[in-house]
Amino acid sequence: MTSTRPLSDEIALRIGLAARVLPDTDPARLLRVLADCLGLPLSAERLAGLKMRDLRQAANGELADLDADALKSALAILHGDLPEAGEPVPPIQTYAEGEMPASIRVACASDSGEQLDGHFGAAKRFLIYQVSASEVRLIAAREVLAPDPDEDRNGARARLIDDCQLLYVASIGGPAAARVVKLGVLPIKDPAGGSARARMEHLATLIAAERMPPWLAKAMGQAPERRARFQFEACAA
């Protein structure tokens, strides 16, 4: 069934917010999928009955390959569980190259304040930290702008963090992870989320540890023979 009736403000808001958490999905695409599985006009009652399998199967499975966590978040929003207004980003600290020897640059996908709560393909911003064994600085908050229609969304997001060595993210799909790795950035999935600063402070303890994990040693550019020694010692411990 089709209809030319406009969406109510509430339904339009739900669709817009839900589309934001889905990688490579704008409101028009999500509306097309919803119309296929629920029919038009959309209403709160129809959206209340929407299930995960409906989203995956509608429009010939157009959304079937999207990240499951992202789909769950979108479904909750479509059901009316709207996210609260996000907290502001904390103050950015000054940093000049070379000020923190033996440090590493890390991006955290974030939707609110200083939280690690963003999906790679839908996060509002990337918090950028410089982390050493003794210090953690938030040196930038890079807002994600809407890409050009012909631009690859994953590529545009990856270029925002191409000066980083690590990426902490609540969720990331396979193709996006491959794009990030190609630029020399190691993605680390952390579905539990929480305080981004707490994650960075834990990372600082790993940098300071006598036996640094091999993945971290590699990200920090340590020589292969030194990484091999760390790995051997860790296995023997």
C-alpha cells in the first residue's frame, strides 16, 4: 500500500535518528526499507511491531549485511526509544608534535561527551588522544560531516583518523575495518563502551608495562625482533 501523506514530525525524527546509527544509510534509504516491510503511511503503531528480522529481510535484504549492534540500536529508536541529547565534548588540550616522547595517537568513536559509544559508520565524532606511559591528552574532536553523494562514507571516515595508530570503536563492519587497516590504523572493538578516557588510561598502563602486548608494540613501531621477544616472554610467563 502506498500513500502521499507526509510523515508526522515524530516519525520523521525517529527515522532520521535511526538512519544516523546505520552505516551507509540515509533517511531516504531507511524509509524505503520501512515502506517495503510495513507499508505507508508509517505510524507509531506500525513501528512498534517492527522486528529485527523485518529490517533484515525487507527490500530484498538491503540492510541484511549491516552490523547487528547498529541494527539493534536503530530498531530501538524506531520503537520510540530516542537517545538523550549528548553531553558536550570536554575541553581540548594543546599538543605539539614531539611533546610526548614514546606516545601513540588513538581515535575513539563517540556520540556523547567523552564516551566510547560510537559505531564506526555512524559515530558523530572521533575523539583523538595522545597517550604515553605517563600522560593522556585529548588533543582533538573531529566531527563527522555528511559526505558528498558520490563519496565513499567509510573512506571519508577513515581519512579523518589516518594519522592515528589505534581506533577504539563500539562496533565496525568488515569492509570498514579493512579500509582502516589499509591506512595503518589498528581497530579495536569494545562493545561494552564506557569512558573513553578510562580506556586511554588503561592503554597508558600497557605502554608502561615491562611486557607490552605485541599488537601495541607493533602499533608503536617497535622493531620486529623486540616484538618477538615480548611475545616469547608473554607465552613463557
